[in-house]
Amino acid sequence: MEHSCKEVINQRIEVIDSMRGFAILGILLLNITSFALPYAAYMNLFYKDSVSFSDVVTWSTLSIFTQGKFLFILTLLFGASLELLRQRERNWNISRLLILAAIGLLHGILLWDGDILLSYGIVGLLTWHFINTRQKLFSTGATFYLFGVMMFYLLGLFPVGENNSFWMPTLEDIFHETFWKTHGGLLAMEYRIRQISGAMIVVIVQYGWQIIGVMLWGAMLLRNGWLKGEFSHKHYRHLALCLIPVGMTIQCAALSIQYLYPYSYFASWTIRYTITELATPLLAFAYIALIYGFWPAISRWRVTFWLRQVGKMALSSYLLQTLVCTTLFYRFELFGQFTRLELMAFVPFIWALNIWFACWWLKRYSQGPLEQLWRCLTAKLA
């Protein structure tokens, strides 16, 4: 009986590791735009005077199927890990999150200002408090998430000029951004520090509330057994069937606003993104439910083993993507040289490198290199 229980626990961990690997690889589909194109390209399809048909198709596809969904899953699973590790002593958990924040800060300053680890570390401290003091986390998580969405909309009501560099940059703005990103050095660090400072203000005022909400949902879903796969496969499949059409309808409605008002900051960014953030949880949960619902078949796929290896060393895999992309687009000066569709051709090769490195490393060691460092520093600080 004990052996049977251990097998069930191992299987559940495998599902979560596979989901985490799925999320880590999935976020590259959007992050590669942040690495390879100006800031405005991430927010605005029409940031340039001319937009190709391939750009429209690529933007539309990514907006519907990927924007925010994989990051939501990764955040959800981070919240689940906080629940899983809460039996550890308080100092250990706090140290773990502080070390993660420090890694994120260094990552953001030295390599790429699109870092999410700093936000996870800081917001995770508050989330950990709620996980340890609240029994019913769903309503608390929903309140935080919807408050964050509401704050985003309210901030969007403030008048913003349509020609701001982060929305509609001039050729001079793009040239300047290209220069400091490809030349690196202290100038690049200075700009990255500015971007990180601005991002932290956004986390405090708006985005951090959404992160807390998603993490609390992750903790709650692990606590009630949903993320452990304790519900029936039929339940997961039925849930996915219900969520997908609703989520897709809302997401398509948001995307339609982009094309109805292509040059309006308020309509194309504030309203569209607000609606998108309402669709994101539905589709992210649908993706998870599909994997759990068909897990008996999916677990036998070779690709699932690869995802699980990437998921076991998610931190190292995430930072490896940064190293590869910053090398390609900054050191080799390929920044701004490719369309959105052409950038998608890089993704499978980076995925292959992620998978190869994870499989190679875990044949030799029990943890990823950054995971080992994280654990070692946590133990020393605690």
C-alpha cells in the first residue's frame, strides 16, 4: 500500500513538472518579440507605419492562443509550490523568495529587463503570508486578480499621447533603443535599471495584485487536489470543453477592438488588454484541464518526458532562454532585423536547446545548476 501511495505522489509531481515545462517553453513564443523587437512591438501591432499580412496573422494567433496564458500557468504553479513548501520553516521560505528576487534583479540589470523573477520573489512574500493565514483562498485570489485588472483599466483612463515612444516610437527612438541594446555596457545597464524601476512601480500599483491572485489560486488548487490530478479525467475534459468556447469568444472580442481602433492607445491597449485579462484565466485553466484530462495518454508521449525535464529545472531553463536570445539579438546585432513570423523560426531551435540541456544535465545531477545555487544560498541565508 505504501509503495502504491509513493507511485501516485511521483505521478502527480510528474504532471506538475510537465505543466511547468510546457509553460516555460510556451512563454518564449511571446518573449522572443521582447528580445528581438522594440518595446512598442510587444504592446502595439501598428507601432510602425506599415504592417505586413504575416505580422497581422502572427499577432492574431499569438494573441488568441498564447498571450498571458503560459505566464498565467507558470504563476499558478509557482503559487502551488508555495503551498507545497509551506511546511518548511518560516525563515527558509522567506530566504528562498528573497534569493529568487535577488537572482531576478541581477538577471534584469545584467541581461534582460523583461525579467519576472524579481516580481515573483517580492510578490511571493505577501502571497506566502496569505497562504499561511487563510483557509479559503479562491475568493481572496479572485478579489486580488480582479482588483489588478480594474487598476489597469483605471490607469488607462489617464490621458496618454498617442506618440509616446513605448506606443508609437519615432525612427530616432527605435535607433536609440537598438544602439544601447546592441552595444551593451554601462549604458545598457542604466536603461535596464530604469525599465526595472518602472516595472516595479507597475507591480506595486497594478500587476502585482494579479500575480497574488493567480498564486493564491495555484495554492488553493493544490490544496484541494485539483492540481494533484485527484479529480476524474472526465471532470477535467468537461471543464476544458466549457472554458474554451467562452474564453475564445472573449479573447476574439478583445482582438477585434485592436483592428477596429488600430491607432487608439485607449481602445487598442487599455480596453483590449483589460478584456484579454478576463479571458486569460479561462483559457489557461482550459489548457491545464486538457492535459490533466488526457494525461493517461499524454504521459506516454516522448515529448512529455522532455517537458518534464525542462520543468524540473525551470529556473535554469528560463535563464538559458535569456542567454541565447540576448546573444543572438544583442551581441550578434540581429535586433530589429526580423518580422514577427520570421522570429517564430527561432523558437523551435531554442526549445530544442532547452530540452537537450535539461536532459543532459539531469542525467548527471538531481537539480538544475541555478536550482542548486538557489537551494544552497537559501540554506545559508536561513
